[in-house]
Amino acid sequence: MTVTTIKHDVKDLSLASQGNKRIAWAGREMPVLRQIRERFAQEQPFKGIRISACCHVTTETANLALTLQAGGADALLIASNPLSTQDDVAASLVADYGISVFAIKGEDNATYHRHVEVALDHHPNIIIDDGSDVTTALVLHRSAQLGEIIGTTEETTTGIVRLRAMLADGRLPFPAIAVNDAETKHFFDNRYGTGQSTIDAVMRATNILLAGKVIVVAGYGWCGKGVALRARGLGANVIVTEVVPVRALEAVMDGFRVMPMAEAAKLGDLFITVTGNKHVIRQEHLELMKDGAMICNSGHFDVEIDLVALKNMSQDVRLVRPFVQEYILPHKSLIVLGEGRLVNLAAAEGHPASVMDMSFANQALAAEYLVKQKGKLAPGVIPVPADIDQEIARLKLQAMGIAIDRMTEEQVTYVNSWTEGT
Ligand code: ADE
């Protein structure tokens, strides 16, 4: 293999050796995926299968790509966000492992969409998606290729919301596995991964002290819970905003102040959106914010903060540190981190490998399941089979050296019976 024969669009292939070391470093924290990779190398479940993966191109995703490749897949990788690519990782995957990668940190939207087309030009049998952009483009623009698709797997809450909307519109003609909804995914990746990596990004970008700050977390789904928990752990005074009554109640009982954004806007030193919805922070809120308030987003798309409104309210915008923009308004300035894109991947390295181990074990096993069940699964959004979810948890515990109890025969009989009561 020579690099020139591998199709790619990456920033700089000379970054490969640094990327290679970092991929190996992440791999040390991914024992579940490693075991799957070893089995795939023996069993070759993806022999003759083309996979297009649209993920954040990180050290963890590299370990997933190598797992798919070990299983015999003809795998191609594109970025799922213009700002999340780690250029050294992209270089190493091409130069050291011969995997086609189309991803450059800071690529413009036109390049991003060109790369989505490349993913479809690969004529995938399986799409591994993060946000559903490739799946949506396939359904909207490549109907001739629909017959080639075995199925897709989706990483995020946002992507699953889109898939369900497609299904409701009668536009989802293949099985799509909701990887995000696996317990070994969202309990850990969304909560502990987003929690830690978002706070990490704020600290790397700004170096501010979080203790004593008022941090407003918009959204109390699994990601919001993680961010609020970690912010409190660092001594911040955390306010939660929500639109779902049960989640708002949960936040109250978890000990957070809960109020509408219009009230929180006046109090916050730092705002973090993690709702998956649009314009959660808009002009009416921006007008109320304190001088110097900081705003960032850890939701999938860069729609949560109305940046167009903020731009229109501003006299000037300047970059004051990497990933830190100061918007100068007539009587105050507001700070936006990571251009309103996923701050944890733009200004830090995304979730740590130890949680991505389980997320990507789900991706790898969901893709294998699609191949094994080819032709047998009905179109629609389908869960990761419960036995896969439990097996991932079992392997993770085993790798951590943690043993747990097993039910006795008597207990198995008891939980499966209905006659024994008071
Ligand atoms: N999403 C969040 N963190 C990630 C990571 N480290 N790699 C890939 N996708 C991610």
C-alpha cells in the first residue's frame, strides 16, 4: 500500500506519527472494543461489506475504524462536524492504516457536504452515522442506492430524533439501529462523557475558575445531567433550564435551581446548551445577559445559540483566544466558545476513550448484527438487542476487574413466577 492510492482529504499526512501514538494511547482505555476487534479479525463479519462512517474523527473513532477494518470491511470515514476532526488522527488512518478519510478540522460547510457526497459515492451497505447527515442525504438524494443499504446505525440522540421524523414521514426504508439508546451508550457516554469533556473544553478554552461561578445548563437530558453534575462538582452554582416537566422536576430534586431562561439569563456567568433544540438562547436572552457572560453549546448541531441574532446585535467580533470569540455590543461584550459548535470536540478532545469504548462496541456489534440479520429486519428505528447491551457491560466490568453476583436458581424461578406473593 502506498498513501497515494488511498483516497483521502486530510490536512497534512506528515502529522501521522503523532496521530498513531495518540490512537494507541486511546486504545489502551478501550478493552471491550479491543476484544471485539480480535474476534472480528478471526471471523471477518464484514468481508465484502462497504461501510461509510460519519463520526467525529478522534483517537477513539480511529479505534472503531480499525475494528471495522479488522473485520474485513471496506471502510471510509468522514467527519460528522466541521470542527471536531483531529488532523493527526485523520493523517494516521490514511498513512499508517490505509483507511480512506475525508475530514479536516475547520473545514467549511461546502467541504463538509462534499465529504457527505464522498461517503455516499462509496456505495455503502452500512452507514455508521453521528447526527444522521449521511442517512438523510441518502434518502433525499440517492434513491437509486437504497437497494444497496443493509441498514444504518446512529450514535446520537439528535440523529435518532431525525430518524423517527423520517419514519413518521414514511421515508425510512431500511432498519436503523438506535445505538444511542443502548444503556451502555447513553448512561455513560452522554452523562459522564459529555459531562467531563464539556467542562474540560471550557477550562482548556478559557482557563477560568469554575468554583463560585453561576453556570446555566440548558437541558436536563442525559448530557445535561452530566454537565450539571460535573459543574457542581467543581464548585459552581448550577441553574438548570428545561421544557419537559418530569426532567425539570428531576433537576429540582437533584438539588439544582430550575427557572426559565429569561430569568437565568440575568444570573449566569457561563451558559451551556445541551438540548438538541434550536435557538434555546436567542436575542431576548442575550439582551439580558451580564457583561462578559460566556456561552457555549454541547448539543449536536450549532443551532442552539442564535448566533445570527448575536452578530446583528454586535458592533464587532474578535478572536481573543483559540475557540474564544468576543462579541462587542454597545454596552457589554459576550463571549462565545467554539463558534457555538459542540464545544467538547471543538475546544477539547471529546469524550474520553473509556466511555467511547462502550459506545463504539455498540456501533461495531450493531453493524455486525445488521449484516447477520440482513433481509430479516423490518425498516424502522430498532433498538440494540438487549443481549448485546448486557454483554458490553459484562465485558467492561471484566476488564475493570469487577465481579458481580449471579442469581441463584431459586431467584431465577422467583423473578419468572407470578404465583408467589404476600
Ligand atoms: N463524541 C463525543 N466524544 C467523542 C469522541 N471522543 N470520539 C468520537 N465521537 C465522540
